[in-house]
Amino acid sequence: MNKDWPYITPGLPDGMFSRVDGVPMTGEEVRTVMLAKARLARGQVIWDIGSGTGTLSVEAARLARDSTVYAIESKPEAVRATAANVAAWELDNVRVVSGAAPGALRDLPAPDRVFIGGSGGRLVEIINLLADRLQPGGRLVLSAVTVETLQAALQTLVPPIWQREIIQLAVVRERSLGRSHLWQARNPVFLITAWRE
Amino acid sequence: MNKDWPYITPGLPDGMFSRVDGVPMTGEEVRTVMLAKARLARGQVIWDIGSGTGTLSVEAARLARDSTVYAIESKPEAVRATAANVAAWELDNVRVVSGAAPGALRDLPAPDRVFIGGSGGRLVEIINLLADRLQPGGRLVLSAVTVETLQAALQTLVPPIWQREIIQLAVVRERSLGRSHLWQARNPVFLITAWRE
Amino acid sequence: MNKDWPYITPGLPDGMFSRVDGVPMTGEEVRTVMLAKARLARGQVIWDIGSGTGTLSVEAARLARDSTVYAIESKPEAVRATAANVAAWELDNVRVVSGAAPGALRDLPAPDRVFIGGSGGRLVEIINLLADRLQPGGRLVLSAVTVETLQAALQTLVPPIWQREIIQLAVVRERSLGRSHLWQARNPVFLITAWRE
Amino acid sequence: MNKDWPYITPGLPDGMFSRVDGVPMTGEEVRTVMLAKARLARGQVIWDIGSGTGTLSVEAARLARDSTVYAIESKPEAVRATAANVAAWELDNVRVVSGAAPGALRDLPAPDRVFIGGSGGRLVEIINLLADRLQPGGRLVLSAVTVETLQAALQTLVPPIWQREIIQLAVVRERSLGRSHLWQARNPVFLITAWRE
């Protein structure tokens, strides 16, 4: 059982999660760095917008058992994937919210931390909502795998409202190919961390 | 005070550590991924060979207060940097060992986890020693920034003794340059995780 | 003498050019790929906007002796660097134009090929001018090392006026460091090639 | 017809070549940089060991019509692909050699330039042969996409016999995905250029 996983560091191996075809999963290295950039603490309200497979929600909930994670997801198969992974890890501090942001966010408690892994093309509206609702000291961590998401983040997460850090993270992995081993690239991810000062 | 840092996720910002000129410091993203690959648990013996500035030792000790971290380092200024950072974070579960591996490792308790950030050109001997002394279920995480270290790891960490995973991690960061912002690359790091089965 | 360089492939080694402190020089691999993306032919008018050290102008002029290259540059020390490199390679088909784009472009013959290595913060105006003046079948190759240039290109080089290809090119080089060799990263460059259809 | 392609810069678009399933093709950016590193001149003997689809042979032969390119390839379908691409570009200075290196190399004239894109696991023997047969002033350009090839090159292409330059080249491309655009990575390639001094 997943609940018996004895290790305390985040960055759970990708193989510890159920996958669903067509539902993207953030790789373990990127997920680890997103959790670090978020600076999780005890007792936080965490939104995971576009939870996909639910891996970030699971890791955040596991690290901070007295925090509450809201996993917001609009695709039915991804909602099911998130729920399945939350159940497999026996976590009782994740609420799976079926619906599209920003609409689905309006009734949730104001967040201390926000992950955005998917925005259904409505990133600017979501960021505008966060400019109002993010708690003092709050942080936003956004992963961009598309040109459009990067572009929207570059335009929107700007002073004087937002301070930001942007990194691009690229992972290459040794992978077996017959008797030899290939250097195999994953697509790079831009990670934008933003906060208000 | 560093001890008041309230966040529970690893990947402390680089700025939270004292630096010493000429003593290399693993960047926060690479350090975060190394901690994840190590799969830390409670009650472990951890060796941090070539501790440099001591950032990995600090993070490992902070995450697992009932584990004991041995920070092994041969350069006097790096020994001092490690000790200073351990003190600033008020950690009582780090032992700073001044000396060169593999000699300095012989009297230490057998490790559950080993980080290798520097080997003074004696990586093959160190890995041979670890083949004997690493505890069952143990894991080794090695960061290679030089061609020679990568080459030694590729040759030595092989079946049937070792199983391994290799990734290359490359981080690019948005950095201010006058009124504009540059995409600035850090040197890539190869991370080799190895275990016995 | 440079004129005796016997090789016909582009991508002249960086060491074959005079450098000036503070004047950026595109590395040889990026320059090579820019020349390829430009698809140079005989008898073209080529603009090299922000010629910097003049390396692209030299290579383009050397490859196509019956083409004319206009090297446009606003910084006096870069104008001198361009002129010095053109002289060292004994090229008579480069015109060095001292002035800032887009103003300095207005009296030049309409281009078949345009390189943009620097725009003095006026990239959008320059691209608007090119939308008028680029010859049928013309091509534009832009190198972006800053976030702002990438952002301006993403917004401006769009259908229905422009078709585009974007790549990011990252080069890591083995470099001597004492007795060992480091994997050293150069900053990544985004190369945007655009044409009208 | 390909012969009517009017452009003089190397780095032909990948789409200008016939592909065969299972026969790897070096991407245009990597091919361009390999041609640059080779420093082609007039009147050379060029070996293209493991010619694959034949793209390097075609480009080299097209750039230097009075050079002779020997395309050596052991897989029948790749031999056919090379021959088909040579024919499509109407080149009469490429000899397609069906056979495995190093055996198939023994009767060929001594080379001025050597590309190695594939070695069938016999890279060390091939390099040993080249140490004897490469002409004075000769150059070798090797592309490594596997861990094993990189490792063999790091061990073999060393002083005092060989001088070398190693780069890693990573290309990310904007690619359409529905209505948005993905940053898509190609696998990185290590390019090792070696010469005798």
C-alpha cells in the first residue's frame, strides 16, 4: 500500500501514481521543485488548479497533514485520476473540486498557496482572481509547458502587483534502448513563482 | 534567525546559506532533487561526502531530526562553511568530519544514505568502499559537474553490483540585466542515483 | 591572414574574430544555425540589425560574395568592431551603417534576408517596418537572449502576417578547469525564423 | 526537384529528405553544426560512417562538389535511404558503401574528414583505425546520442594522440498542439570533434 511508503522527502517516484491516458502528469523532478518553490508550511489552504493526475495534491497533502488541499479539475477523467490517487495514499485532507477555474474557485477559502498546472486557456482571469484572493504572504507556482501559458505569465505576473522568479527546468534521462542507453529529453518546463510584497 | 524559517518543504533558497569564496554551492533546485532521489526516512545514518558549503547536510538534518548526518570535507574553508551553516540552522544532528574520503569514512557508522558532491579525484575508491559498507536498502546520490566524475560514475556504478538512474538537470533563470531580463543558464549537473538489489 | 582561411563551411570559430569588451558576440554554434535558418542565396540584400561584433555579417558576406550585407549598429564601439572584422576578412560586400534601427533602415534597399541580433528595445517597430519592406520570399532570423525580446517576438510574429518557427538552442561545452573538465553552459538562445506566405 | 533548391547555406530542412522508418535522421540544427565543426574544404575525401538517411553525405557533397564522400552504412534499409537521397539531390560525388565499419573502411582512400553517426558498437576500433589513417590536418566529428558512445569517446579521444572539443547541443522547438503550442524537446546530442596535432 502507498500509505506504507516510509520516506519523508517529496518527489515521489512517478511510478507510485496511477496514470490515465491523456491526463498529463508532471514528472517527479519538476514536481519536487514546484513543492520547494511553494514553501509549504503547516496549516495552509492550498489550491491545485488543474490537478491532472493529482500528484501535486497528493504530495502537498502528505507533507502537511494539517493543511487542506483543494484539487480543482475540469476534465472528468482527470477528476477521477486525482480522486483515485488521493484514495491510494489514504489522505483525508484533499477536497477534489470538479469544475473549471476561475468559476470553480469562487466558493473556496482564500488560499495561502496556489499551484497552477492547467488553466483551460483562462490563465489571465485566474491570475486576476488570485491578485484579490491570495492571502498575505501567499505564493503562486505555475508550470508552463506551452508557449501561450509562458506568454500569459510573462505579461500578467509583473510589478507592481507581483514579484516573480522564473526558471526553465530541463531533465534528460538515461533510458535503456536494446543493449545501449539513450539520453532522452523530457520537454522543458517553465516554472513561474509569484508573490505579492 | 534561520531556525525560525517556518517552511517544511526542502529546497531552501540559496540566499539562506552563508557562502565562502571558492567553495562551490549546489543550487537550490539541484539540491531539492538530490534530496528527493535520496528518499530520506527517519532514523538514518547519512554521509554527505564533500559537503562544500554544507547545504545538503543542513537540509537533510532539518528534514529528519532523528537521523544523523556526517558531513565529510577535506578543505579547511569548506569545513568552516559547513560548520557555520549547521550552527546558523541550530542543528544538533550533524557531525562535521574534517578529512578526505575514503580515509575519513572508515570509522563512521555504516550509512543508509550517501550524498557525493565532491570526491577529490578518488571517486572509484569511494564507490568501492560503499559497495561494502552501504546498508541494505541503502541509496547513493552523486552529483557530477565534471566530465571526469561523470565518466567514473558511468564506469563504476554498473550491474551486477549497482542499479542506477541517471538524469541531467539544467536550470535557466530569468535574471535582471539593466532594464531587461536575461535567460541565464547554470551549468548542468548529472545526478546519478545508485542502489543495490 | 583571415582571408587565407581555406574552409567553406560556415560556423567560423569564435577565435577567428576580434572581440571588444561589452560588445556581445553570438557563439559559433548559434551563428551557424542562424545562417542555416536564413537560407542564404546568391545576389541577396541582407540586413544585419544590431551587428555587434560583426560575425554574422562577415559569415554571410563570405558565403555569398555577390550579395550585399548591411550591418546596422548604433553603439560606436560595436560599429568599430564590425568594421574591424570586415576588414580582417577583406570583404568588399559589407556596408557598415552607423545608426539605430528602425530609423537607420529607411534608406537601405529592401532586404531579402534580415538578421536581428539587437534592437535597442524597438523590436516591435522594426518588425512592423519589415512587414512592409521585406521582399517576397524574404526571411527574418531573430535571436532572443532576453525575456523581453522573446515576449515581443511571440506577440508580433504571428499569423496572418507572419509564419514562424521557434527553437531554443542550448550549448554546453567541455572546458578545462585545472586537471579536470567542467560541463559549462552558455546561456540559451531563442531563434525565431519568420516569413510571409 | 531538390536539385533546384537555390540556397547555399547548409542545414537543409529535414523535410527535404526522404525518411525510412527505423533509420535515424540527425536533425537539421545538429547536422548544420556538425558540418561547421568539420571545416569542409575543396578536394577532400570525406567518410560518413553510419550514414543513416544520408543527410550528412548529401550536405557535404553538395557544399563541396569536387570532394568525394564515402557513405558507409551496414543496414540495408539505411543503405537504400542514403542512395535515394543522394539520387534525389543528383549528386555524383557520393559513393555508397554497404558494409560495417571498421572492415568496410579498409579499402577506402585515407580521409581528410570523418563523420561518425553510428558505429555498430565498434567505436573504439574505428577510432583506432582513424588514428592511423586520418590525413594530416584531418578532423573527426562524432555525434553521440547514447551513453555508451559518449563514454567510449571520452575514453578514446584523449591526448597525446587526439585533441578534442566536446559540446552538448539541445534543441527545443515550438510545436502546434491543438490551438496551443508546446515547447518540445529533441534528445540532446553530444558532438565530439577531434584532430591530431
